[in-house]
Amino acid sequence: MAIGSKELASHELDTFENERLFDELKKAKEELFNLRFQSATGQLESHGRLRAVKRDIARIYTVLRERELGIRATPVAAPAVAKDEKKTKKAKTAVVEDAAVETETKEA
């Protein structure tokens, strides 16, 4: 990726769920609107940012369309793990056990 946001690289977009992709798309469109407004009023300092945001929007649309067609896989929602927990065997088994208990309570 030569131009665009570092946050929205194609390998990063693969990890996002569709809901988050739509949120990122909405943010990018709002930013593009603001950049165009700044450009029209002569306040825009970085014209390259317009091109980068347009590419980000196109990249998001591409990922969504590829998922729709089945070309690209939709990520599986993983259980959330606290950042301060170390990823040891005990922590991993605790997360798996917690997930099993949650599914049992939902089924009951």
C-alpha cells in the first residue's frame, strides 16, 4: 500500500467485522466531506490527504464486496481478553472455560 491510512491497510481491514467496516466507511466519508469543504474555501494544507481518504473508502468497499461474493472470509468474533492478562496456558484455558460456561447458561 503506497497511499492511504496506516490504520486502514488491507490486512488490517481483514480483521474488522462488517459492522466496524461500516463505521470506518462512515468516518472516512465524513473526513472526505470536510477535506473537500476545506479545499473549496482554500484552507486545505495537504491535498494528498484527499487522495488517501478516497483510496481508503475504495479499499473498504472492496473488502465488503469481496465478503459479499465469498472471495474474502468474514472474521470470526473472538472472545475478548484483557490486555493485562498474560497469554499463558492458564489464561487461555480460563478464557475457554468462561466461554463454555457462558454458552451453557445461554442454552438453559
